[in-house]
Amino acid sequence: MKNQLLIGGTWRDGSGDRIPVLDPSSSEEIAQVANGSPADAVAAVDAAAVAQKSWAAMAPRARSEVLRNCWQTLIDHADELAELITREHGKPLVDAKGEITYAAEFFRWNAEEAVRIHGSLSTAPSGANKIIVHHPPVGVVVMVTPWNFPAAMITRKVAPALAAGNAVVIKPAAETPLTALRVGELLEEAGVPAGVVNMVPTSDPGAWFDAAVDHRATRMVSFTGSTAVGKMLLRRCADRVLKSCMELGGNAPFIVFDDADLDAAVEGAMTAKMRHSAETCTAANRFYAEAGIADAFTERLAAAMAEVKVGNGFDDGVTCGPMINAKAIDSIDSLVKGAVGGGATAAIGGAPVDGPGFFYQPTVLANVDPNSPITGEEIFGPVAPVIPFTDTDLMIEQANDTEMGLAAYLYTADIGRGLSVSERLESGMVGLNRGAMSDPAAPFGGMKQSGLGREGASEGIYEFCETQYIATTW
Ligand code: SIN
């Protein structure tokens, strides 16, 4: 297993201390990886700048074939990669395997897109000249990726960036560098030329980022993580007027109307809430249940939560792993305590699990006040606050009363109502009678402070392109 920095196709030791990697199921150290310094970030951008030129000059079909090999190679190593994810992130092995299929699919999708980056040709309205528009790559892209999907949040950025002809420097999350480094190694095995993908973990993200952003060759930043950090990175990007793509925080409402199929709504709610141990930015964060079904929905959701088996992701039958660290447990617990202090009742759960590791009880909170702090913060844990509603307009106002606008879900038997409410939700993605929506073929991203730009679909590849217009006459 590689535990060094991948820069320009060679594996190098970092400078100074190494980064300890913990198993969140036990909080024990399982590995150490090299720690990238600001100088390493600069070296990685240097290497990317050199490699990018010849990568961009390759025929799109040739790039596409390398990307397709990346898809196949990740699939061929799915079991091994899934085990790494479960070791360092903690999610159940079955979810980790699902993550690898999802992660690999970004390469297959973008292999298909690499040969379809379209421009246009038109005649100027005056008739004086032609207007040719085409889309060259941006150049070197710096990527900062999160720990909740140690593989997929890397491939969702890398695959379209490479398809468009860019080279990348990745700072994987310090919590989950093992998967990232192995993905980097496998991409090289699949034929990605040296220097096109560089992987530099660090325990000093601020200094690392400053160095990478100040490098003249860096032309874009792509980030997935919290809105608070995204704002800091955007400020730094502004200093160099860098293109940026930001996938930031969420606060998804999950709405259940009284005509909904309750079994389907509960199943969808469990997916939307509990997927990948409830640590997703698309996770349902607030459940608005129409008054006629609010009690029944809460009861059935609590019964479904009672079936969740919490534990080490390698153990049979476990469906919810640990949270990433002790800080996450404290933050989840303080939101739960705040809601209960404000009049909510715990239909199930409501506390951390005693013992080693970072576990929280699957929790359903009934009769939550719509203004409780838990409805305004991203929980990032297995807690479902249910808010009964009677007035649809007021509920939509409450659902939209947040700076976040990433995902929303709604269940109703009336598809017309479903579509008209979907249109009124200020959210980049809506699951209508569906609890899952992530798909490499769909544009993932948020409105408002949930982000800028889209990942996936054909939109995703154009994020990593410039637009050039040529005026000419013939
Ligand atoms: C995320 O949590 O950032 C991504 C979730 C997804 O891709 O489904």
C-alpha cells in the first residue's frame, strides 16, 4: 500500500511529521502517510503544468480510452478499494463497494464525454464575419476533496477534468488518504501519464492551499466540503481570479404529503437520511410531514431506524458505521439536545453509543419546532427531525428558509403537485418520490450557498473548460 506523495509520477516522502490515519470504529491508528508541505504542493503544480501540455495535445479518443481503462481498473480492484474505505472511513463494506462502482462510473461516463466537447459556428448578425466557439482545457486544476466519499469525490472531479485535457493536483482529506493514494496509483496503472494526476495529502491545509493557489500555473480550484471552508477558498481564488467549482454544504428538506405511499416514503427517507452512514451532503436533514400522516410517518420511520445495525463496517449486517471523529459526535449530540430542549421528543435514539469508536444512535425526533437550530444546521449524522405541517405554502417557505440549496426530496401520489412543489424548492437537485439522486449522468450541485457549478453530466465537463471565441471571415 502506497503511503507517500504522488508527484510527477514518482512516489516521494513528504517533509516533517507523517499523518496518522485512524480507524473511526476504534479510534486506533491504522497507518501513517507522508505529509505534504507547501513546497510539495508547488512541486506538484510544476509537474502538472508540464504533463498537462502533452495530455491536452492527445487526441480526444486516446484520452477517452485511457479514461475507460481507469473505469475498468477501479472496477477490477473494487474489493480492495472498498476495504480501504471501510478501514479509514468506517462505512459498511456494502456501501464502500457501492461507492467504488459510483466512483468508477465517473470515468466511464467521462470517457464517453471526452469525444463530445462541442463548440459552435455561427454567422455574426451583421453578416460581417463568422463566430467560432470552442472549449480548450483550463490547464492545471487544484482539487480539495472530502473524507465522506474517499474515492467518489475524487473521481467525480478528476474524470471530467482529465477528459477535457487538464492535469490535476489533489489534496485528499487527511482523514482518508489511503484510498486516495491507491486510486492515484491505479490511475497510473490504467495509463494516465505521469504528472497528470498528483496526490499530495497534508496536515496543514491552509499553507498547502495558499502555495498551490499562488502558483502561476494553477488556473482553477475544485472543492467539495463545508460552506465555511468553501468561502475561505473562494476568497483566496479571488486573489488570482481563478475559475472555481464549489460543492458545499446542504440542509435538505424531505417533504411527505398525506397522499404519499407511506411505505415508499419511509424507504426513501431511510435512503435519503442513512446512505453512507448519514454522512452525505445530500442527506435529508429536516422531515416535513403533513399533519394527517405525521404521527404514522414518525412511527414507521422510528421502526425502520430500529432495524439499523450500528457497528464496525466490516461486521456482518452492519448498516451504519461510525461517524468520522469525536468532534462529529459532539456536534450531532448538541443539535439533538437543543431540539429536545425546545420540545421535541426522541421517538428512538437521542445519544452517542457508549464504548470505543465514534458511534451515534439512529435517532428520530418527533414534533420538532420548525425554528429549532437542528433545522438550520447540517446534521451529518443519523438523526431525523420530523416537523408536522398543515399549510403547504408556509412549509415551502420554511423549507426554503436557509442559505443552503443542495438537495430536496418530496413524496406525493399527485405527480402534478410533486412537479409544481419541486419547482418552488430552491434546491439544485430534487428527488420526487425518490430517496437517492446521485448519478454520474446527472448534474450534481447546489443553489445559493450550497455551491457554484455542477459535477457530472455534460455540464460537469464544461466546468473544466475555457470558452474561446474566434471571429473570422471567409
Ligand atoms: C457528498 O456528500 O458530497 C456527495 C454525495 C453524493 O454524491 O451522493
